[in-house]
Amino acid sequence: MEEVRISLQDVKSIEEFTKAVSEFDYSIYLRPEGDRKETKLNAKSILSVMSLSLYNRLELIAHTDDMSNLLTRLKPYLTEA
């Protein structure tokens, strides 16, 4: 399992993001940055992602040992830690 931080700025970026993560077979979740609760939302669900507040950084959690292809695909959304 690996984590990275992302930012989604508008509805179009949410649509593109959910389409991109849906290309991968493993589980991918989002949670608000700094939220250490067990709450994780399905990153492949546009409704789940839209329920998160825009303009806040999000933590992406991917259940895989190799995120290289995912990181390449999500480059427009990645933010620094």
C-alpha cells in the first residue's frame, strides 16, 4: 500500500481523475489530507470523489506494490507532501 497527495480543482478534473483511476485493477481510495480516521472513499466513484471538498489536498491510497503507472497517469493531480 502506498500513499500520495493529490489536488482536484473542479468538476472536470474530478471526472478525468475518476476515469483515470478506473483503468487500474487494484483498490484506490481517497481521504482528506491529515484525516487519520478509518474513513476512506472509493476513488473510482465520481459521487464519492465529488463529496470531498474541492481545493483541499487529498491523500490517495493505492493497494498495490507498484504505483509507477498510476503515478504517471495521475501526474496532473499530484501535489508535494
